[in-house]
Amino acid sequence: MPTLDSGRPLLIQGRDLRTFLQARRAQAKRPCPPGAIYCFRCKEPRVPADARAVFEASATKAGTLKAICATCGARMFRRAREATLPDILPGVAIQIMEAERHIEERPTPFMICD
């Protein structure tokens, strides 16, 4: 990366830093093909174990897609809309569940007190 001068601290033009960071981010991207979710332990897109996944639908149109990595057994997560599930994981059995509501969304909050 080019610097403005040879002194310390090193001074770098903002546009040069932005170009460097964008190139580094683009190089690190690993797009998921259909049928895979990104596994942070493997650092690769992986197929869910046993071709099964769970989708926890929230009050909005989006929810959390959860699965187990077939390679390392780690839990994998992906935010998605329910309408796009067949495109994201074709051929995978997806169980759709309602996400647990937050305490402020419940009609009678559960409170533990002495």
C-alpha cells in the first residue's frame, strides 16, 4: 500500500486504504452454492448433515435457518426469508418452527423472584 511519506506514523490516503480493503474483502468471500450453508469452523460452504435443517420464523418475514455441518458437526446459521428456502437448500428437509418470543412480546412474562 502506498504511503504519503517515510515518517512514522505511516500516513495512507483514504482512497488507497478503501481500495485495499475492498480487494481483500472480495478475495475472502466464499459464496454459498445452492444446498449449502457457510460453516465458520470449516471456513467453507457445507451441506447440512442428514439433509435436514430447521427454520425459526420470526414475526417479520425473515427467520434463522439452522443446521449441523456434515463435515465437522458444528452448528451453522443463516438469516433467510421463508419464501427463499427452496432456493437456498433444495433437496433438504426443512422443519419450520415459530421462534421463541422475547420477554417483552409475551402477554405474561415469566419472572423468577424470591
